[in-house]
Amino acid sequence: MFLESSRIPQDTTLEFDICICGGGAAGLALARDLIGAGLRTVVLESGGFHRERRVQDLYAGRNVSRIYEDEGGSFRDYLRSTRSHYLGGSSNCWGGWCRPFDALDFAARPWVPHSGWPLGLQQLMPYYQRAQKVLKLGPFAYDAAYWQQAIAAGRFQEFPFDPQRVTTEISQFSPPVRFGRDYRDELARATDVTVILHATAVDLELDTAARRVSRVQVRHLDGPAFGVRAREVVLAAGGVENARLLLASNRQQPEGLGNQHDLVGRYFMEHGIVPSGPVVFKRPIAGMDAYDATHFFRNVRLSAAGVSAAAHFAIPEPVQREHGLLNSRTYFGSVFEGDGTATVESLQNFYRWASRLYRHRTPALADIGQCLRHPYDTGRAIVARVTRASGFVTGYRMEHVVEPCPNPDSRVTLDVATDGLGMRRAVLDWRPTDLQRHTIDVVRRLIGAELRRTGLGDVDEWEPPAPSWMARMQWCWHHMGTTRMHQDPRQGVVDPDCRVHGINNLFVAGSSVFPTAGPDAPTLTIVALALRLGEHLRRRAAAPA
């Protein structure tokens, strides 16, 4: 059922078995999994059913990462505008990409600093298969051979590359599931799950032994402050906010909860898409659309079993080891008429501004004038990007998504400034490493070599100056890694069961527990880990006191 926090009397303390702080993909996947488990569960959601400016403003923070500046050098608040702070969380702005992590993504790799999970793909596989259904995907099949047979003849054929050098990998697309919309009725009917709206957890109080969370302090922007007592507390507020709440809960432990080794907030990771130079094809290629990002989203031409799919190139583990590479995904991107011109840049800025995306500057008279002075070019550019018709394509380029390299200096800390609830705001310092640039350079050469060997095409030389390669990135808005999982409390914030080291009843759900992030979208893994945590919490509840 749903409850508005404004109706809760001031200084009330509510009693539950499990308290989940956050109503995004992780929090609601966990709450759904606990329906019927005989546990009284509460979900604290900061927002309501729709986006509200005042709630979004709670998450404004200071960014000191120059790489998040837009093309004009100005900065739009990344932390506020790249998250959706209402029921469903970031699933409200998610594109639907799904793929389980590779076995390699869980491994400790000598050439990747700080890599390795305390669990492997096989341990997570049963939960991946359950998460597949939660996200309304097709069969649990991610091999290219299956999709080449399942998709209508001629629409998808693998590139004839040497699989010892370059392979084809597949992602599926969720509709996408919007947790706050698609599962709202189910949550409303649940008698053992209560979702409290406009309720922000602002502090975690410990018991006298400092071993358990005894009370979650909750506030409403205009209404009461109240508390929640629960046997188990789960933070599911996202990669930045999980760390922020742990650091801000510092009345009993000045360094923050779970931060005895200065790890909370460290190892922040994000996925970036880096375009590289042109690809020249010598002849038409059957099934090219499967590798072209222009056609990925909800492409019915590349679908089977009711779900769309997309293909991309990957580098096998032995080659990654040979060259010291991070895991990656590479696909092609169509270059349309006018790309790179002032007219298209003005149109793109209008789109970003209208969509409230963070990489934009406020439209100026110069943008309007540019479009009006060139009406023919403006019209063709709009038609090209709306229809994405092949007649407007002037060429192709490679686009790379590279796994972020874990870096302890890439981190979230607290500012002196506070939000409308009195919490200290977050400061973000995201620091990619040169290993990501090295990976892009080598991957481009490997794919170019295969294009030449097969006679399909070639790639132009591309060697951007080292200081500027990050400026080419387009961000995916995946916040990961700030409460990383590790068996050793000196190397991680949570243990393999996602329990915060040193605090018996405090758990973390979501991508903040990722030690490494792979090159794929995190949502399927987030949901799988939430289902695994749900099973663990049910076992704890059933264990003798």
C-alpha cells in the first residue's frame, strides 16, 4: 500500500521488519520479492509518483570533475539532472539495455587494478534468470548464434571476424520497465509492503554498542520528521546517495558509517560512450543495422520472442590479457548530413534543453538565428534524425563503451552546503584512468585489422591528443562503485551478502556495491543482486534468534 509522509504525526516512530531506503529499481525489486514473505516491509521514497522540482533539488551537488562540462565549458548540475527522484527512480529514464556481466567482469585481473568480486557469474546466474522476468525480457539467451537464427532471415548476420580476435555479443532491450509505473498496482495491493512517499532518510542512528542501526530518521520537505525502527535496514538510494547517507550519518561515528577504512564514497565509476574516427565500408553488409546504434532502441526489425536486440563487438579474454585491456563494447554509429555543423549543434542544444538533459547551455539568439538562416539544412537535419533513413547517412564511425577502471581517487564526499532537509550535499570527483584510453586505441586497431582482413572496409587513423580524449565522452548516467563489495573490510564497504562491515543489520542494494562495472548497462545486475539480497533477508528472518 501507499502512504503520504505528510500524514504521519511529528516524532512518530514506525515499526517494521525491513526498511528499504529508496524506491528505484533495486529498492522496488527487493520490495516485490518480499511480498508474501511474512515480513512487514517499508519503502521510503523521497519523491511521489511524478517528477517534482523541489525533490530533484534535494540531490543537487557540487561537481569538481571537469570531464562533466559540456561543449561550451559551462556546467549543468549533473547530480540533480541525471537522476529521476520519484517512484521508480532511474528506471524512469532508463533506455532498457540489458545484458548480464561476463564471467571475466567478476574476476580479479592482474592488469586491472582493484578488480575482482567476492562472487562469480555462476553464483549470480539463478538471480539473473529471475531478473530477466522482472525486466520483461525474452529468453535468457545472449549468444549471437541464437539471435541469428531467431531474427527474421537476412536482418542479422555476424560479421565474419576471427572469434579469437573479435567476437559479437548481444544485448536485449526491456520495454523498458518503469518500476514505479509497471509495478505500482502490485505494490498498492500488497498488505505487507508499505511505500511511504515524500519520505527521505536523512540519518541512521546506531544502538549503544554501535553494532546495529536502531532508527532511521526520516523527513518530509514541508511536513513532519519521524523515525523508522526495523530489524534490517537496506540502502537502495543509488550510487551517490547511498554513500552520501552513510557519510552523513556521523553523529556516533565521525567518519560515517561503514567508513572505518576511508572507503565509503571511493571508487565511483561511470560508463562513457567515446566516438572515434570514421569507418569506411567497401560494400554493403547484410545485417549492418544490428551493429548500428542508430537502430538499437525498440527496433522491431531486429526482434524475436517479443524483445528487441542489438549486436556489438567485444574483445576475448586472452586478447584483453595480451594487451592489458579493460572489457569493452564497440558498435557503429551513423553519421548524418550536417553532423558537426553549427546548425546541427544548435538543434542538438535545443533538444537537450527541451529534454532537461545536463549537457546543454541555455539556447541563445545565435542558435535561433543559425537555424533560421539555413532553413533547408535545418529541415533536412530534423527529418534525418527523426526518420533515421539511410538516405541521409553520409558515413559511419565507431563508438566505444569501456568498462571504467576502479580508482580510489574517484569519489563522492560531502560538501559544507546543505539541502532543503539540512543534509550536506554531495561532491563528485569522477576520475577515469589512462587504461580506458589505451583500451579504446587498441580495440580500434583490432577491429580495423579484421575489417581489412575480411575485405569489408577500413578505419581512418585516429589519435586524439591525450588530454582531450575524455572531452569526447557522452555519459550513460550509471553511478556505480561507492560502497564496493569485498570480503575484507579493509578493501570494501559491504561483504558478499551486501551487509555493511561492522554493522549487523545494515545492507546496501544497487550498483554502488559493484567492485568493477563491466562495459554493459547495470540494471539487470542491479535487479539480480536485489533478488539475491531478498533471499538472504528471508533466510535471516527464518533463522533462530
